[in-house]
Amino acid sequence: MPELPDITTYLAALEKRALGHVLDRVRLNNPFLLRTVSPPLKSFEGHRVTALRRIGKRIAFGFEHDAWLVLHLMIAGRLHWHESPGARLAGRAALAAFDFVCGCLVLTEAGTTRRAALHAVSSTTALATHDPGGIEPLEASLAAFTAALTRESHTLKRALTDPHLFSGIGNAYADEILHAARLSPVQLTRHLTPADIARLHAATRDTLTLWTRRLLEECGDGFPDKVTAFRPGMAAHGRFGKPCPACGATIQRIRYAANETNYCPACQTGGKLLADRALSRLLKDDWPRTPEALEELTLRLAAATPTAPPPAS
């Protein structure tokens, strides 16, 4: 899912292309994308885009008649810019097109599950209902950050990715932040020391600033066309089985539903492996507690697995 650095990069590119321009036409290729019908989508056509905002992980387009279009890309939604208006909506992945005189913004969504959403909002006041209320992590003081983090008792990974607590942080950058802070993703917020929180606050600001700058520099004057949660320069996220760039230990993971948490046991958990739900339920008391024990278990399982006989000649 595009997070704060990705959304910021999209907004920077849209400011150069859509801000100040009149929206000529909106074309929906999938009617389920539009989640509200008041005001009608037609009422935005012929009006100029006067503002662009990030609201959490959403992109909000403000128009001169004080109405807004709010786009949530969810996990697989992506934006593409075509220099010529009227770009063809080809295939099921193309959900909508926004035609301007200067070009065309196309929304696509990979896969078969349609989760991306477009909301039409009647006023700036009504726009506030689309804000989950999390604090802006790049603007929050240490005191504000501490208050949000300790408001309830959660694991650190859950707290950082809760949009009601922190704005714009998702699965990928939470992994990077926790790795930079040298904190376990399952540590409870109520057990953090003031020094832990200060380190996490600094890591949050530094990580999001670093990646925002990197993505903006990578995009340059172009339009971001490689928006992904897995980037070669990341320290932990998406690096399961690879060496930690800080210490060389093997990056481990916790899998749950469609998500996973990546972490370094040496840097973040004192050398202990966190129980992967799928495997720990199966192995119970035999679940390995250290990377070395996991390696031994893997070798034992590999040795015990019979090899297939060679094909008959």
C-alpha cells in the first residue's frame, strides 16, 4: 500500500500536472470504485483543481467550488500519467481516468480484489470525516508522539500502523522504522522506556524523511511509475532470508493473514526469534527460539524429507 513517502511523491508530481488545471471529464471503467454519489461526479467536470492534500494514505483533490475528490489507493491501486488526454482504459485493471487539457490521470488496480475507493465530498468541512485522526509523524513533537504511542497498549507494529494514532505509516515503513530504532515489533507500548520512545520518535522522522527524499529524487521531473512496498535499499522490509545490512544476521519474519513483519533478531529482539503464527502453532513447544536453532531445524527437516526417485529411463 502506498504510504507517506509514496503519497508525497505522487502529490509532488500531480502539482506539476493537475494543480491549476480544469478537469474536463471523469471516466469510470468500474462503477464500484465510486463509493459516494453526492455530489455527483459530473459536478466536478469543468472545474479547476485548486488544492492537493495527503490525508493519511489518501490523496485529496480540491476544486474551486469547494468540493473534493478523495482517492484511497489501498494495497494495489496505482496512478499513471499520460501526456495526451483521453488515454484508453484498457483491461480490467484500469478503473478510472481523469482527463485534463494537459494530460490524463489513470487509476489502475492490480489483482482481482477491488479495494481502491473514490469519494466525492461536498465541502472542506465534510473532508474532515475522511481523516482517521492520526498525528503527522514528521510534524509531531516528542511529547505528542509519546501521547499517541502510549494512548493504548498495543504492540509497536500495530501502534505505528494504526491510522488513528499515526498518519501515513503502513506495513513497509513500520518495519524500517523499527529496525532503525532497534526495537522489537511485538514489544508493548506500555513497556517502553522514555529512551526507547525518544529513539523511536527520531527513527520515525529520519526514516520517513530519508525515503521521501529518495523517492522524490528518483522520480525527478517524471511521474512515479515504480511505487512498491519492496525497495532494494530497505533494511528489513521484504528482506526475509537476507543479511541485515547493519549486523549481517539473517532477517526473519512473522506472517499473518496477507501481511508479514520483517525484523532482525540480532538488532531488534536480543537474538530471539518471534513466533511465526503458522509454524508456531504446528511446532508448539518445538518452536526454535534462536536463529541457530531455526537453522538446525531447517537442516533436520531437509534431511528427513525423502527425495523423489529419478525418472525411469
